[in-house]
Amino acid sequence: MERKKPSTVLISMMPSVQETSTMKLAFPIEDIPQECFAALPDAYTMRPLASSDYSRGFNEVLECLVETPDEGEAAWKGRFDAMVAANGTYYPIVIVSKETDRIVAMGTVVVELKFFRGLTKVGHVEDIVVDTRLHSKGLGKIVVETVKAIGISKGCSGIILNCSDEKKPFYEKCGFTYSGLQMAKRLR
Ligand SMILES: CC(=O)SCCNC(=O)CCNC(=O)[C@H](O)C(C)(C)COP(=O)(O)OP(=O)(O)OC[C@H]1O[C@@H](n2cnc3c(N)ncnc32)[C@H](O)[C@@H]1OP(=O)(O)O
């Protein structure tokens, strides 16, 4: 079946070729389904994580979710490269302020290969976080809907996540339903 041409409106919301052509991205920008850009406010762009994002405040935003000590740019880039090398597994995305060129929100879907249900794949939603100063503006929902859509487009038959009880209403707004408890053995 012939693929429909994307609407001009949605194309105009995606980062321009000039904006991303010099960046090393974690995965091709075309892997973000175009409809994901529809709800993004004009003040922001959304794209895959780039190797230069260490200096756009990546750690500071992630710190709003979890302790993120600065290991230095070289170590950060080493981790970025390892994710890229695991081709087809990690799909980290960021939302960036056009005004400041700083990251304001991020999230990832990790695509896990399975042997069951006809060699299916399962998407794990990870590290969803919005800069504390920009909560309740719809950015978190855009990030979750986007990583969900990427996982589905990559062939996942299910998308799952772990979160605290307090975040349950947020994920319900993003279309998830309660599905049992999480267990953990923390080693550090
Ligand atoms: C799998 C994981 O990564 S779990 C970790 C989740 N991340 C964190 O805990 C980090 C700290 N928290 C945050 O970064 C943010 O608060 C997030 C990501 C949880 C939510 O991002 P925001 O941009 O503030 O949420 P957003 O504005 O998109 O809210 C979408 C909807 O969820 C609702 N919502 C958001 N947070 C909550 C909450 N804690 N309780 C109830 N409802 C909520 C909003 O009211 C909104 O409802 P609406 O669509 O009816 O208007």
C-alpha cells in the first residue's frame, strides 16, 4: 500500500534538516512518527537524543527524576555511543527549547526482543522526565505518547513501564492501565 504523504503542518513542526544534519543522533529522526509532533507547542522541537546533548543540560533535567552525578562529557558520550551500537534497542528522545537550545524534557523506549508470542518485542518506557519548571504543560504526555508510538512502529506487541503510585494517574492519562506490582533489589 502506498504511504500517505505527511501533512505540511506536521512537517513544519519537525526540526529542519539544517537543525539536525550536523548532529549525531541516537537513531534516525524519521523513526519518530510524524503525528507525534502535532501536539508540540511552537516554542519547542523534539528529536532523538544527540551526541552533543551533554552540553544542553541533559544531566540537569534527568536529575529531576533520579540522582545523576556528572561523570564528565567523555563518559557521557561513551554511554551514548554504546546505546547507538546496540542498534534498534534504545530510542531516547528529547524536547528542546528553541529559545535557549536547552533540553526541557526527555524519555526513552527500550525495545526488548522476546522468544514468545511469535518472537515478539516488548517496549520498556524509561526515564520520562520534564524540567520541574515546566510541569503541567503537556510535555510529559507528549514524550510518553512519542516513545509509545516509536515502540509500536518498531513492532512491539506491548509497551510496559514501572512507576511510583503517585505517577499512576499521569500514566493513566497516557493510556496505560494498572498491571501488577514492581519488585526490586537495589544494589546501589
Ligand atoms: C517510567 C518512568 O520514567 S516513571 C518516572 C516519571 N518521571 C518522574 O517522576 C520525574 C518527575 N516528574 C516529571 O518529570 C513530570 O511530573 C511527569 C513526567 C511525571 C509529568 O510531566 P508533565 O509535563 O508535568 O505532565 P503533563 O502536563 O503532560 O500531564 C498530562 C496529564 O497528566 C496529569 N498529571 C501529570 N502529573 C500528574 C500527577 N502526578 N498526578 C495526577 N495527574 C497528573 C496532568 O494533569 C495532565 O492531565 P490532562 O491531560 O487531563 O490535562
